[in-house]
Amino acid sequence: WYQRRVHGKQYETKPKPQVRLALPDTPNEFNMEELILNETTLIGNKGLLPVLEVVRLNTKMKSLSIIGNGIKNTGVEWLVHMALDHPSLTSLDMSDNRITNAAGTVLNYLAQRNPRVVDINITNTRIDEQLRHHIELRLKANRESLGGM
């Protein structure tokens, strides 16, 4: 179902076996709370689009981890667009991706606009310390407003 429903012709990408293994086998089963794609997946920006569609459809998703997947700034912009109104997403792990301050700026915007987001891991990226500090302050405020998560 993943190949037909999410990939298909819409994104013009071939589904990676590692991504399919991380998803449920049942069609239209959108009750995942966590999706972890590590560096062995290497989806890149183009492969990120169908993954974001899966996250969008999983309204119970709390955590998305795309560590070392070759994601660039544009991919982070797409992710933030999806995550701004996501009803349950609280944690993102973007570590070990090729993202810079441009991506850091939109992640900071996400932390400001979606108070449910309380954790964004951006270690081993090209986001400078000052911007990391701003993001962390915003995330800390979000955690405090949610009762100290």
C-alpha cells in the first residue's frame, strides 16, 4: 500500500525497502506514534516527501527521526510546513544532515508556531551555536508551557 498510496506517480520516487519495513503492513493504518529512519535509509530530499505524507496522515505520530539521511535545507522547509499544524508531533531528530542556518531558522519558526514541539535534535549539522541556542530556548518554553515535559 505504501508504494501505491504514498509513492505512486505523485512523487516520482521508488520506495526504499528500509522505509517500507518501518511502516505498518495494513493499508490505511495510520496509528504510528514513531518513525525512525537512520543513516542506512538515506532518503534525501526527494525521498522525504512521501515520508512526510505518512507522518501527516498519522495524526498520532509523536516522534520523527531522520538521522543522517542526506536531508538539506529545502527538505527541512517541507518538514516544517507539514509539522506546523500536526496535532501530536513533539519530537524531531534531524541530526547528521546537511542543513545550515537557513534550515535552523525555519526550525526555530516551527518551535515558535507549534507549542507541542518540545524537542528538535540538530547535532552534527551546520547550524551555528547562536541559532541552536535560540531554538533550544523556544523548545524549553514549549516544554514549560506543557507542564515540564
